Amino acid sequence: MTMTEYEAVIGLETHIQLNTQTKIFCSCKADSWNDAPNSNICPVCCGLPGVLPVLNKAAVEKGVLLATAMHGQIRPLSFFDRKNYFYPDLPKGYQISQFDQSLSSGGYLDLPVPASASPDGQAYVRRVSITKLHLEEDAGKTKNAGGQRFVDFNRCGVPLVEMVTGPDLRTADEAAQYLTRLRQLLRWLGISEADMERGNLRCDANVSIRRKGETHLNPKTEIKNVNSIENVRAAIEHEIERQIREVEAGNRIFAWTLEWDEDAAVLRKMRSKETEADYRYFREPDLLPIRLDDAWKTAILAGFPELPLERRARFIREYGLPEYDAEILTAERKLSDYFEAAVRAYGGDPKRVSNWLMNDILRMLNDRGLTADQIKLAPAWLAELLKLIDSGTINISTGKSLLQKVEESGLSPAALVEKEGLAKVSDDTAIRAVAQEVLAENPKEVEAFKGGKDTLMGWFVGQVMRKMRGKADPNIARQMLEELLK
Amino acid sequence: MELSDLSAHELALYLRQRRISAVEILESCLKRIEAVDGRPGRLDGGPLTVEDEQKVHSFITLTPERARAQAEAVDRKIAAGEDPGPLAGVPFTVKDIFCVEGTPSTAASRILANFTAPYTATPVARMEAAGAVMLGKVNLDEFTYGSSNESSAFQPSPRNPWKLDRVPGGSSGGSTASVAAGEAPLSIGTDTAGSIRQPAAFCGVVGMKPTYGRVSRYGLIAFASSLDCPGPVARNVTDAALMMNTIAGADPHDSTAANVPVPDYLAALEQGIKGLRIGLSPDYFRITYPNLQNGTFETQPLPAEIEASVRRAADLLAAMGAEIVEGVPMPNTRFGIPAYFVISRVEAASNLHRFDGVKYGYRTPEPMNDLRAMYRQSRGQGFGAQPKLRILMGMYVSAAQYSEQYYNRALRVRTLIRQDFDRAFDPQGPYRLNALLTPTTPTTAFKMAALYGDSVLMQYADQLTVPANHAGVPGVSLPAGLDGEGLPIGIQLLGPDYREDVLLRIGRAYEEATETDPWRRVRPQALL
Ligand SMILES: [Zn+2]
């Protein structure tokens, strides 16, 4: 038996922190990143006696956006339930969650798996079903220090969507691709910061293996505590290999819970869960059902965006972009919006816009730590700049340097060209005079050129351009130099 | 007559007329408390003395300094010509199941004995905003789990002012005892299965369970969240209406508090009852309970005195122009208690999870290395018998393998009980009732220690009150005379959702009709 005779069966359970201003059931600030422990808390999220939850509608709205993007069926009436268990980070002794009638049912993601992540080097699409999508409240955090146990309730009540896939993924790469696409989608929709390192997006992976061709599910292990997409991939990879080794050795797979030790890159068996198996779900009597009537739903979905994978496909189809370009340009929603706006304003070859974006604008964004909607160089100005080049008013190098100037001055490219006199000089006599100057100043090079060192022509052109601060038309300069050196 | 014996609306009026001051009212009530209340309930209260048996013991925590500051503030406002609020200067007590900022909020349990609330419950905040003066926190059954107040961890537990060897009822027994004894004209109680109406009947005062959601639950330490209703305890209907005006209404802190306009409950009070249809149901003139040996239901008629007081009330109301409708079937009444046993305990067990020794309240003093052991010890030592019984049963019937046969079935029964009321009150239906007139309780106040411990029988004492909690409809208990032993009898009016105004109107008419009854002049034993 070899590895290729097995396939892995993987399901992912994700917890997604929604980026609402306030928590799901009280008015405390939801984001406590870098805040002191227990600084964003109130009687409600600390579960003091007598308090009641009041639903933050923004959490429902963000949940609906995600469910819609995942092709889920939104329930017009859904309910909150209590999930009862004891843990110090759960101040009420129950978590307000949704059980049998959650916000949305079903759904799927058609996951494109690129050739680079495919076992046989062929790109393909994997349909990943969604078996659970519900709203709930996050719990707090505990830590041990100096022989004592500390609890931080800041995270209590941060709105979460729990979203669980069917056992549809077959490789660790697919799992990583799924998380990458999910993260992209969450940011695209603006509903979560989706930063795994900060715990905005958390993932547990259920892993089992079976012989290829089999359809039943074998006992699975659950991998927890993985805080990056790469680590999820690595942990699943390790676990698949371990399970194959066990089965090959004639051992059984037990339904363990495993923890990924990032530093050692190994999986460790976790202490058995300190919670009860039976959560005794029942309807949360302190909250009314969520009634998503048509008016509310319509308001939530007004302006629902084209999704990244759809837009990626359309960029390829409509603008004739290579897959590589389309992928990069749709990695982030604002960048893709920028691209389209620039293409429309430009009216010329979309690939040209793409090149400028991928080479120059992206670098500018990265250097300045900005998003595409934050730069002064608006799409219309990029288009204007490209047109200035196309019409021969400026040359490409002037164009490139204009990018920075526009960004720094806030003036349009045309205005800058006017103001700084950057328009190309195509006056033959002016260029001829400078060319003569260059040749007169560099007799050794002239000698060498005449001796057959043709490559020096480029150097002469460069000298002319430099003297004219880039304004000369390089074609004319070359023409002049060739005449003078004859 | 002392100020402490005046009603809330009289006190409020005299205060506005500057005939009396808020501080004078307060002094009168504190004097009364000093005279009749005896020592307050406390943990490990020790054996009862002969003197203890002659006192009412309404209070767990008396807050005279806080009260004095509030009363002085009211007097200052009046002196400055400002509006001091509709309940200005009127003292009230608060069942110690409500959080009040800066005061111990104990739920009459060891597990919360050291808990001081950092915020104030909405109904209490509204009373104070209306100028009412809180005297302190009064006793109850531990976490409201009981009908006699004897389960309080704070002993001595309250005694019935009418006969001091009797229980005041419960769980709002401290509330009704304090009002009956003239310690305060008003109190805030809670009603989960009759916990306002039953002690009101036992103590000869008016107690109203409003429609579920009419009064905010924010700050009420939850028993059964889908059944709990805060409500007023008063010595007459007008005072109950006055208090409803203050505490009713939507609350941004409680999404189950209904966004339904609040009428002026005083405005319609004197309009009479001509043409109102008031029903009598045979299902409320008997108690049905299961025979635990053979599983059949057995029926007991009510004591004749109790049935007679309801019949007499019907006659009086008919004479005032109401139409009495006999024979209204309420067939699911008898399932009210079993369904309540299941639903309330599932919710109670869950609501009690938060008392785990981690954040507040009691934690075992023994050092614990293991988290589970810390939970077990803290909860084992902190909870009394009644919470433990409810946790055990609640955990049992909500377990995955039993919840269908118990919890989900109980929810279906609840729907059936609601349908009984829907049919009776349906304006297009066969009965078209404005209210149902029933006894409040199957007995008058029982002797201390007579029933305590027999949890099942004590719970069946709630059979006539619990259907309104299942259905969410409003109900009010009115004093309706004394039995042969001189103990108060209560009659109950139940009405459609949000028609507290109609119930209060009928109650006021009944008060007028019985104004000259001799029993209305009788004073409780504690005041003799
Ligand atoms: Zn909070």
C-alpha cells in the first residue's frame, strides 16, 4: 500500500468574528485587540445576575451577507438557543447560539483549485457544501500564570458566525485553498477582518482517511488551535500521513482531539474536553426570534457585490486578462474596483491598465500601506496618464515618474505636465543641439562607437534624455545621433 | 391612623398638597417596621425565639440611609416647586430577587449572599425615577422557588401578618407581608406560577401579574425566563394601577418587553363595568392532581368558603352591570402544573449555571486544585435544597434522550393552555369574555412548616395561578373576605393580553361593592 491508494476526507469548522462596532448582545466595543484584559465588559457580557441580551442587528445583517455569498437558504424566522456547559470563560454557563433553526441552511462554495495545489498538476473545481451556518456569541479567554487561573471577558459577546463544511475536501491543499478563499470573501464583503493570527477567523479541521473508491466515513480526528492557513495545511498533511501510517500498521484511528504545536510542527493529543457532551439545547427565552422579512432582507442585500470568484471569471472573459492578472486584481475588492474604473475611464487595452496596476500601483500601495480607494491617484487620473503616453505627449519614463508626483501633489497628470513642462520635446533642432553637445563632450565614446562598439548608441540616447530631463522623444534623439555619427 | 396605613395614592396626594413630607412618611414606615418586623432574615439565622414568632420578618436588607436621602430629595424638589414625580415620597419594598445598585441582591440564597449589584433593575429604577422611596429588600423563597418563603436561606423567614403562625405565601411573601403589615404601601414582586397572586391572596392584599412582557425583566434574577413577570403588590386596586403606570412599558434592555403602548391605568379605573362579560369556569373550582401510585388524575373540590367568595363576587359584579358567563371550559388547566414542572426547571437549571463560584457570589473557602471540584463544592455548599431539586430535575428532563418526551411535550401543553384562553377571550368566539373570575388559591394560608418539604403538594397550590403564566395573560388577585379562621381569601381575575386596565377596572368595581363589608375593617394580627 502507498499513500496514493488513500484519500483524505476533510471538513472544516470555522468561527468567524464579525467586525461589528459593538458586541452581539450589549453595547461594549467588540474589538479588544491590544486592550487591557476586562476593559470592554459590562454586566450583560459578564453574565451578572438579572441581565438580558439585546440583539445587535448589525450582526444579523453581516451573517445574512455571508449566508447569501455561500448560496445558503436564509430562514425568514430563525431562533437563538442556549448551549449549556460550564467553563470559566463562559460567564452565563451557557452560550447563546443557534441550533436547529439557524439563520441559514445549506449552501456551498465552488472552490477553484489551481494547478499548483493539485496532485496531478491540473487545475479543477471542488464543490464544498456548507452544513451549518449560525450566529452565536464568542466566549472569553483564560490563562494560567503563577499557579493561578485568570479570565479575560473582553471577547465575551463578540459576534461569531460558526460555519461548517461537509466532509468534502480531499487534500490539505484544498483545505488551505478553502480558507484563503473564505478569508478573501469575508474581507470582500466587509464583514470580518478575517485575520487568523488575531483569532478573527478560527478553524478546526476534521480529518479521516479511506481507501480510494470507498464512500463511507471512518473515525475522524479533530485538529484545534491552528492559527494560520499555512499551519492548517501543515497540520492536516501531518495528520493524513499519521493516519495512513497507523492503518498500514494495522492500528485503529481513534476520535482524538489534537492540538497543533506550531514550533515543533507536531500534533499533540489534547486533554479530554472539560465540557459535557450533552449541551441541553433549548430556545433562548430572553430573545425574540429573528424575523427576516422581505423589507429587511432587501435592505441588507441592496448593493450586494459581485463576488471575487465571479469577478475573476468576468475579468478573464470580458477584458481578456490572463488568469494570473485576474487573480491578483481580484484578490481584494477595492483593487478590483479601481481596475474596472480605470479601464472604463481609459477606454483602451485593459491589459495595459492591468500592467500598470500590477507593476506600479500595487508597489505604491504596498509602500504607503494604503488601499486602492485611499490613494490620490484616482482611476480617472491613471487613465489620463495612460492617454498622455498614448498620444505621445509624454514618454513612458515620464509617465512612471508622474505616478509619484500625482500622489504627492494631488494634482492631475495633465496639470502636472503643464505646470512642470514635462511634455516631450519633439523639436528636432533642440534635440540636435543637445546631441551635438553630448558627442562633443564624449570624444572617447565617439571614437569607440566609430570603432564598432554599436551598443554605445543606447548610452548616447540616455545622455541626451538626461540632459533634457526626460522630455526628449527618444526616437528622435536616436535619429539625430545616428545622423551626427555617420 | 398612622401615615404608614395610608394608601400610596393618598400619600402622593397629601405630599403634593404639602400636608405631609416625604421624610414624615418614611419615619412612619420605619417606625412600623421597627414595631412589627423583628430581626431581618440572615444566613445561619439561629433558632427562633418566642419573640421571633410574634414578628413579620419581611426584610433581608433594610436601607434606611438610602431611603432618607431619597425622601429628602423629594422634599427638596417640592420645596423648590419642581415636579417630584407621580409616586413622590411613596415608600416601597423590593423583593430581593431584583438587582439594586449598591445593595446586597441575594435572591435569598447563600450563593449570592455576598453579591452587591452594580446596576439597578428597570422596574425599580422606574419607581425611583417616579419619586418612590425604596425602603429595602424583602425576603422570598430561595431564588423564588417556593410558595411559603420558608426555603429562604435568610431566616427567620417572613410570617403572615394576619396570623403569625401562618406562612405569607410565596415566593413574593416578603413583599405581600410588608404591604399587609403597613411597612410600605407598595412592593415589587415577581410571578412565575402565582408568586405574586398567591401570597397576595394569603396576605389579603392586591397582587398583579401583568401580561408577559408588559413589565421589563431587566435586573430580575431569572427563575424561568419565559414565565417570570415583575408586578405590583398594593393594598388596593388604585395603588396597583398607579404602580403599573410607572413600571409598565418597553425597555431597551429587555427585548421581550413588549413595544405596546401603556394606557393610563388610573384613567379608566372608575368607569364601571357595565356590559363587561365575566366568565366562571368549572375547571377553576377544583384541583386536579395525578395519583402517583396509579397515574390517574384525581379531583378535589375547593373549600366551600373559597368557592362562595367567588360566587358572591360574581353576584356583586352582575349587580353592577357585568354579564356573568357560566360554564366556560378551560380543560387544560389541570396540565398546568406538570408542564410548569418541566419548563420552569429546564430554564431554572440553565439560569443557575452562572452561579459557579468563578466571578461573584459564594466560592468554597476550601482551596481547590481542580476546576470541576471547585464548581461542585461551591454550588453544593451555596445552593439550598430547592435550587438543587430544580437543577436535578431540569438537567434530567432537558437531557438529549428525554427532552422530547418531557420538555417538548410540556411546550405543546403550554400551547393548549394558551388556546383555552384564546377561545374564552375571542371577541368572535362562543364566550367573548373580558375576564375570567376564579379563586386565586385552593386554600387560605397554611401553617408554617405544614407543607414545606412536600414539594409536589405545595406546587399544586399554584394550579389556579400557573395557567396565566403559561399563556402569558395578565391576572390580579383581590382580597375577598376572611375565612372562618380569620385568614384572607383571594379571588382572581384573568384577562386577555395587555388588558390589565380592564382587570383593574373590575377590581375597583368589586372594591366599591364590598366597601362596607365588615371584614374590610379587620386589622391583621401583627398590627393589633
Ligand atoms: Zn458588554
